[in-house]
Amino acid sequence: MIIRKEIFIDARNLKTEDQLIQKGEEKLETNEKNITVELEYLPNGPAKYLQDFKVGDVVYIVEAGLVEAKMRLIEVKEEKEGADTTLKLVLGREWPDLINIVSKEKNGNAIIRK
């Protein structure tokens, strides 16, 4: 299965192929920030949650024939159905927090205190 996404870019003002490639890579990078993947955690698998990895870690996922990627674990959802508990792992880029949003709106002129 191949999943293909296309983005159209207004490149009328670009003069060279290198400029076009750079503009395309920039656009892909900005759109990549919105990609997340949700997976069901297999407790009998080779890696143990909270021992081998936790929220915030970059993990390597492989699904034969579908995906092979390094992504950050940004959220864990616990779902209970009767006596059974399953964990859903959400992988992707970190969601923007208030500091990131303010920084972008102020174009980097915001004062950030830690």
C-alpha cells in the first residue's frame, strides 16, 4: 500500500531548480509537523512501556510493508473495557504549548521565563 500526498506550491517567482527544491522541502517540513500516528501497545512485545521507553522518547517503529520511521512518543491513552486495559501510543511531533504559540505570534520577541 502506498499513501501519496501532494502539495501545490506557487513557485512562479523562483528562477532555478535548486530554489524550487528548497521551497518544496520547506513546505513539506511545515506540513510534517501535523502528522501523528496512533498504535495499540502490545504488552508482550520486545519493549516494555515505562522500562524501555516513556512519553517524550523517540522510538523506532516498523510495520512490515507499511511504515518504518523514528517518531516521538507524545501521548499515551489508557482505555479500559471491563477488566481489560489497553494502551494506545500516539507518535508524532510534540503539540505546541502556550510558550511556542506566543513565541510564534510575537516572532521570537516574547520573554520566556523558566
